[in-house]
Amino acid sequence: MFGVLVVKNATGQLGYLAAFSGKLNGSNHHTSFVPPVYDILTPDGFFRQEEERISQLNREIDTLEFSDELREAAARYHTFKEETEKELALARKNIKKGKKERKNQRAEAQTRLSATQMAELESSLVKESMDDQFAYKRLVKERRLQLEVLHNALNSLNGRLADLKAERKSRSGALQSEIFEKYQFLNGQGKPKSLLAIFENHTERLPPAGAGECAAPKLLQFAYLNKLEPISLAEFWWGKAPSSEIRVHRNFYPSCRGKCEPILGHMLQGLDVEDNQMLLNLAKEKELDIIFNDEHLLAVNKPHDFLSVPGKNIEDSVITRIKAKYPEADGPMVVHRLDMGTSGIMLLAKSKEIHRLLQHQFENRTIKKRYVAILDGELKEEQGEINLPLAVDYADRPRQLVCHERGKPSKTIWKRVEISNGKTRIHFFPITGRTHQLRVHSAHAQGLNTPIYGDELYGTKAHRLHLHAASIEFEHPVTKQCIKLKTRDPF
């Protein structure tokens, strides 16, 4: 990501600053770009020195962990232990066999030996039994001592390895803490705050990797340090996107939420900025139309920019309004959700049992849904199917990634309706219901490679996200009738 910040100096002259996120060609410093908030790559700085010590520990750990000495010590111990167990098992078997033979000897001798001879035999058999027991105990003692020597040798090597790993962990933690403290961010009031202090009340508590290295914090920090007044800031993607992400060359994108949102929350204090749209209830003046209603369930036509359930900062939502309207209803009520920006049909249950039965239909994929969308471009193909594994982008929730390692399968069938004014009207028939599924399937290069018009996360911003849940078909959980609901396309 690259960023540009328009600034004004003390005399009122306008200019701009440029920055990039992370490092460029392995370096923090490039002509025409602002420097990092803190340069951890300084050759004689604490980071480089401690990084070298940790790298040395890594080499020592790898050398010992995969050494012939450790491998052979482990092999000697485990081989001798297995052989000892077999030897002792055989000795116990022989003791048991001897005991049985002596018993048979006694039984056989009773019919032919005199009392005196019998007493002599019994004394001999007892001595033989005691000799077997003493021999077994000596064997156990000898093998235990030998095993202890081998085990101590192995433990010595493993102890050295554990000490090295403990030192590495300690040094890495201390280095990370020192980095967090070195990153001191100013705000519009001139007040500094460390990275650790900024994140201490955040959900994650500890700053994620790379926090503070994005373009926006670099730009604001340089402006504050040089007495420049920030006027306007924008960040955009340059070049080819990673295969997992949806990034378009030269497109503008909002700052990431995982790394930048907490930092910018501090750095923008003292500036006259626009209201955070995430903190505004955009649905305040909107009505919630009920399009189906009986004693068991209901369906609403949710407006766009209207939450399905309460958010972190906004309570107003479909569920809060429906609960207020039907206080006697119990259970979770919301059977499925729509993104805040998506409009259209939502089902709600009035009891736990109806909720369970409707959820069961969703899980079995017997419910048929149709969405209508406007794509920001002309789609050449007429119809098709998209299958992509989706996973959350932990550094930028709720953005989703295409991830073949940890992603969950998602499937959408689509059909082109018409092309007009450089845009495509399309119908989506989602088979699965992953977060942002239709938005990612539209925008990703392995999908339609054409984002939904107005999708700020995966495309470009417009007055609204042009995605609408237009119809739904399901079996009524009580009457068993086929219920078909549809709404008028809003665009």
C-alpha cells in the first residue's frame, strides 16, 4: 500500500507527503518517501544486535536439535530401554516357568519319596526359587543403573536444547516489548503514545506484527514532527495483488482495521476529521418492512446500511427492532444474516424450536435464495459456478481472503441478466453462506474478477453496495407449505 497526505505549512502553503507500507526492497529509506516512525533496521541499533543474537541462538538450536550426538543418544537410550523391557519380560516368564516346574516336582515326589527326602527336596526347591528372585532383582538393578546413565546423557543434551529455546523465547519477548516502546506515535495535540499503550485496551491486547509500519501512521508522524497540518489522506494499492487478496492496481482502500484502526484512533485526536461511519447509525431514519408474518416466523425486507444484529458501537438493528415489536418471542430469532450494506429478505423465528427447524433447512441447503447485484464492469460469460475457500483476514477483519490452507469451501451459482452503461446486472444463487461470499466471489481474480458496484472493501465506494437478497424459498416448519418470498429490486 502507498499513501499520500496533503499538508499545509505555517505560511499556508500546500504540499504533499508520500509513504509506503512496510519495507520497499528490504529498506526503510527511499528518496521522496517519509521515513518510518522508528527505524529498527539501523545497523548499530538494538534491534540489529539482538536480532543477530537470536539468529545465533536459532543456529545453535538447529545444530543441536538435528545433531548426530542428540540422535545417537536418543537412539541408545530408547534401544536399550526396549531391550531391557524384553529381557525383564523373559526373566519374569522364566521365573513363572520355574515356579510351575517346582510345583510339578512337589506333586510328583509326594508319591515316591519319604518324609526326610521330601524335606530335602523342598529345601532345594525353596533355595532355587530364592535364587531366581535374587537374580531377577540384580538384573533389574543393573539395567536401571545402565538406563539412568543413558537417560542422564540424553537429558543433558535436551536440557541444553531447552535452555537455548528458553533464552530465545525470553530474548524475543524482550525485543518485542522494547520495539513496542520505541514506537511512539504523536497525535494532533502533540501527545505521544507507545504502541503497547495504544493496544492495551484493544481486543487483541498485543499489537499484531507490522503494526505502525503502514503508510498512514508514517505520514501523520512525519507531519506532526515537522509542524505540518494534515489536510487530506488517501491510501492506494500499487502493482500486482497477492493471490489470496483482492487488491486492484491504483485503487484506493481504507486503512486496515487490525493494525491501523487503533493507531489512527490515537493519531487523529486533535484534528478536525469526518465522523467515523462505523460509529454512526445510518439506519436511524429507515423503516423495517415486514413482508411475511404468522405466529411462528416472520420475514423482513432489510434496508441497506442496516445492521442485522447489534454491532460493537451501534445497538439499532433488525433483531433489536423485532424484539421490541414482539417481546413475547424467545430464542435467537435471527436465522441468517445479511451484511450491513446488503439489503433484502431476512428470516426470523419467533421460538427456539422454529429457529432450530429453519436452521436445519439452511444447514441441509434446501432453502433456495436469489440475490441480485450490479457488477462494476462488463461480464463476458453468461453463467457459471464459483468455488473458492474463504478465511477471515485476521489483520483486517471483516475482510475475507481466498485461502487454500485454512479456508472453508464456498460455492455460488450465477447467471448474467444484462449489461448496461458498462455495468452488469447479475443473479447469484449461493449454495453456501460464508461471510462476504458473494462480494469475494465477484471481486476475486479466481471468481468473476469484477467487484460489486459500491463495494468499498473489495472494489470502489459508491452511494451504496449494490447487492440485494431478492427472493427466498423454504418449507414452513409447521404447515409444511412451500413459502416463496420476493421483493422488488432496489436498483
